[in-house]
Amino acid sequence: MKIYILNFLLFFSFIHCFSQLRVKTYYENSNDGIVFFADNNEDCVVSIKIKLELDNLYSSSGKETILVLPASTKQIELTTLTRIDKKKKYKVSGSTWYNYGNHFQKEYDTAFAYSLPFQKGERYLVNQGYNGNFSHQNKNQLDFAMPIDTPIVAARKGVVIKVVDTFNTHCEAEACEKFNNLIYIFHQDGTIAEYVHIKRNGAKVAIGDTVAQGQIIAKSGNVGWSTGPHLHFSVFLQRLGGQRKHVKTKFKLYNGFKTGYLLEKENYIRNYN
């Protein structure tokens, strides 16, 4: 058994991509082979792609597979590797990729009515709408023109899965996108909302918090890839490889009894809690 473990360690190598997610992969030896596990410490489901290169080993899940890890779950079995010829040495190398959300998800709640992401009694212009001419081409995303320090509220109940509010740099070039301050909120139907360009140290919530619809989550800013103070808002389904499917969302309008899609260059007032 000692030789078996030593050989495995000598020939094993793995590359982890998107390692900022709170996902841990590890292995244990069994009588029949090596079993790979994952702990998903995120408060939402996470998709993981595994690609293996095997020499004298058989994988129970194949050499390439995508799995969805339930939220806050330990010791999820990913694959079992079994030596084909026990008299020969073996080797394994490979890579894993992680992303928030369910890579395979297609359906979501299209009827849900989102709240406008600002407080009651306030009015703001949608200066770039769905499929906007500047940075929203072929994308279902919204920009609300907001002065710096405007309270931003959650448009929908969910759990906070990512918070970045450390940057204070902005410019009008895409190169500044890496400086975007943002909050991600994961919804019950598997979609994720992003609130972007928040003020440095402007987050009012932390990872793991459950927020109510209408709760203040941040102060608006002018940080990252931005031409002026505003809130960038979108809802999406995450795919592996950094791809997203952005979706249109209906909002409560006027006194909250009517819903509809927001239009570019229109002003909207929130007259409901």
C-alpha cells in the first residue's frame, strides 16, 4: 500500500482554474483505486469540468466530464480511478474548471417581477438598455444613471455569493473592466444578478448573507469600466468557460401593480416599498 500511494503522488498533477471559488478537490485511496472528491463551500450550486489524461488507469466518469455540485456540500464523489494493469506503473494529470451556477440550466422564472434597484420615491434614467449601442450590444443588460453614494437595493431576494469593493480606479476603456467593484446575488431559480461599479468600500453585505428584495446592499459609484457614475445591472445564467446567458427581467413599475421591461432613455420612479 505504501508503494501504491507513493507512485500516485509522484505522477499526479492537477491544474485548478477559477480557484477563487470556495471549492476544494482531493482524493482518497480505496481497495479498488483512487476516489476523487470535492467540497463545495459556496452558498450556491457550482459547475465543475474535469479533463483527465490517464496512463494505465480507468475513470468511472470518463476522461472528460461536467458535474454540478450542490451548494454547501462535502465529499461529493467526482470519479474513481482504477489501475488497469496492477503490475505496471500508472500516471494521471489533468485540469479542473469551476464556475458559479448550473452549466446545464436553461429554464428559469420568466414571470418574476424584479424591484427597481433603488429606494422608494427616487427616479433614475436608464441610459443604456437591453442591446445598447455602447457596451451592451447583443446583451440583456441595464445601466441606471445614478450619482455616487446612491443607495442600491436588491432587486430580488437571494444569497450573496461574491463581493468586490476594493478598487477605486475607473476609465472609459474596456481595459478597466478588471477594476469593477461588484456584488453577485444568487436567486432561488438559479439565476444570478450582478450589481456593478459600486463605490470603494461601498458594500453593505457580505458573502453568505441572505438579502431581502428591497434591502440596501451597496452605495453606487463610478469604478472600473465606466463613462460616468451609474449602476450596471444584469441577470444571467453562468456557463463554464466564462460564458453567460443574460436574460431580460420584468420590473415592478409605478405603484408596483404593473410590470414590464425597462426601455432605454426612459426615466423610472419607484413608488412602492
